Amino acid sequence: MRRFVAALAGIAGIAWFRRRKPAPGPDRAEELKAKLAEAREAGDDREEFEAGEKPIDEVPDDVETRRREVHDRARAAIDDLQSE
């Protein structure tokens, strides 16, 4: 008799567990759509951001030339800061 009651309680517990609905949470799809729309609106600044970069075909191949250009720009920036 105990086994029967235990089996019946187990079946009832399993049935209750399966019928239980998960708690409603935030809608992830809507959150992601909002983030995507925000990123698209902010994406208009990309052209302005990339305007300061040199295209790859204009970058010198020589490492020494590139290093010299970087140092010259750094010295110019330091001179500008010191003059202020």
C-alpha cells in the first residue's frame, strides 16, 4: 500500500511539475531589436570616424618610414600641448 501511495504522489508531482508554466521574463527579442535600432542610428558616425584613417594602399611599406611618421606626429602633438 505504501508503494502505491508513493507512486501516486510521484505521478501527481511529475504532472504538477510539467503543467507549471515558466514565469514570464523580459522579452529578449524586443530588447535585441531595440539595441539594433539604436546601433543603426549611431552607425552614421562611422564615415566621420574612418575619415582620419589612411587607406591601406597609402600606408608606406617601409617600417622605418612608418615609425618616423608616427614619431613626427607625436612630436608635433607634444609641441602643440607645450605651446598651450
